[in-house]
Amino acid sequence: MNIQFMTDGGADIPEHFHEIMDIIIVPLYLHFKDGEYKTGNIDMTTFFQKIKETNELPQSAAPSPHDFYEAYKKVDPTKPIIMLSLTKGLSSTYDHAVLGKDMLLEEEPERKITVINTKTASCGIALLLHESFQKVKENYSYEELVNHLEERVEQTTTLFVLKTLENLILGGRLDRVRGAIAKTLNIKLLMKANDERGDIDVIEKVRGNKKAINRFIEQIGIHAKQFEDKIITMTHCNDENRAKKVLDMITEKYPFKDAILSETGPLISTYGGEGALVISFFNK
């Protein structure tokens, strides 16, 4: 492939994407009590075990500008780079990716490097990578592909449904009193990546898991109307059986061209908690 695609630890990418696209991932950092880990260097079994042992969530940190500089520099200078970054609305990762690019361009101004704020995360970035591969096969030029991806970012809908509020409580995003009340009432949260800012909005609070899943699926029809030429990507947090059932329900209701399922990595799992589901699709 004549373009080097890159992303970061906020993306959750199916294994076969790596095989066909040779994607470079710049990891984020997770700080546990016993030390620091990179998102690509901790397996999910160890990750969940550490949370249970400490009853605390790790603190996350963006890659440094120097991390991005080093990652860019390793790429063949004649090969243009497209870096699809975790949403700027949730992390300084995008800003650091741009700073790293600027550092390298000062030394090697002939390089082509584009950093795109995806305004999404997890399977949303996987969706954009899938789109990139399709357009490369259609012989899009580098400039055409960059313009197309910037348009696609604005057409990407990413929805979340949480099975548990435990990680929101542990992470301090929901105080324990409100969390205890919500758990007693069996409240589930439906969330959406904000189209403008790229952060996360709670769009609905639903009582009961079954109702939450039904509303989660209904949201797809609110945001998109035609599905035959679209794909949907989904990630799950340590609950593959549930994810497959929900994905089957989605594809029975909406005739997507294809569906891609994978697991959330440690960064998204930190915020979503076990059982969380994320879906992304193009709304146009």
C-alpha cells in the first residue's frame, strides 16, 4: 500500500485490518498503582484483573509529541502518512499528533503527513480505516483520500450503551450516591459522540437492559435511513456473546451491507466497563 495509515490506542481494530493495511498504532499510557503500561502491551485478562485487585481504574495519558515524532520518522520518507486520531473532544492525543508532525516537518519538510481528528473512538476509527482501504483500492490519490476522510468524519455516527455504571463511579464521573441510586433502579445509559465537539453526550437514561438495547437499536434508524451500501462496526467490552446477539438484532432490522465485530481495548474498556457496546456507521 502506497500510503501509511496510523492511529492510536483509542482505536479498536479487528486483527485482519492489520494484515491488509499494515497499520501503525501509537499507544496511549495507562497508569496503575504498580506502574505504567502502554495500551498495546497489556492483555485484557491482566487489565480486568488489575481493576478487580485494586478496585480502581487506571489513569490514562496521551502519547507525547515525541512519541508521534518517532513513529512518523520510522516511516519511509517517500511514503505519505494519514494519522487517524482519537477524538480531540476526549484527549490531547490529536494535539500531540499534530505537534509531532510539525517537529518532523521542520527537519524533513518534503514529507506528507496529515493528522485527522476523527471525532470518534473505538470502532468509529475502525470504520474510517475500512473506508480508507476501500478508497485505496479505487485508486484514490493521497489528496483525494484526505478530503474524502474529512468528509466522512462529519458523516460518522458513534453510539454507546453501558451495561454497568461501575466504571463511571470508579473513575469519578458519577458520584457514588447517584451511582448507587441508578444501580438500584437498574438505569442504563445511552450515549453518542457529539457531532461537533467529538466528546460524549448522554442522550437517554433507560431503565432495564432489554429496553436499553431496544432503544440503542432504534437510535440507528433515527440517524440513518439507507443501509444497503453501508457497513456497521461494533466493539464490545468483554462480552462477545451479548455483542453477537445485539449485532444479529441490528442486522435483522437494518439491511447493512456488512457488519464487523471486535473487542474494545484497555482505553475504551476503562471508560465503558464490562458489557459496554459501541457501534459506528455512516449516516449519509
